[in-house]
Amino acid sequence: MPFPRWSVGTRSFIILNKNTFLYRIIPKVDVSENMSPETIATMGKHFQYLKELLERKVLILAGPCLDREFGVAIFEAQDEEEAKEIMNNDPCISEGVMSGELHSFRVSLLRSTE
């Protein structure tokens, strides 16, 4: 089911109905081109996990800073408990490659995909 929308002129905007959260993931190990085979495997699982959240329409967006200092995932959850579970189930966090910080977040403006 598509997100509800509202329009201003010719622009359409998505209205998010659930609670929105951001988790910031901070590397605890080297995530440069010199990653260990174990870290590479965990990063692959991390990417797959985020893709699954996107397919389930839980994830809004995710990505790393290009300086590799941290990454972010913005997603919807019913409450903070579910948000913590989503964050803690990220393989990068559960396997100790990264630490996570959870924050309540409001999507105030979101570019339309039309």
C-alpha cells in the first residue's frame, strides 16, 4: 500500500504514519579497503539486512558518510522497543563491527519520487 500524500502545487509529499528513527552506526574496526575477510562478510550481511528492511518498507534510507566516519539508517518502527530491536539485529552491530546510537527522528521534508 502506498504512503498517503499531500500536495502543494504540482509537488506531492509522502506522509509517514509510524514513528521514525535514525540509527547512527560507527565503525569499531577498519572499514577501509583493508578490511579483514570477516569484516567483509559482516558488511555483506549488513547490506543484505538493510535491503530486506527496504523491501519490507521499514527502511526509508541508509548509507555511509564518504569519509567512513559513520553511516545512518532512517526507518519506521511502532515504538522505541521495536526500533532498538531493528538496530540491534543489524549484523554490523550484533557482530561487533560497529556500534549503534538510536535517535527518534522526524522526516520533515522528503523529495517526491514522482
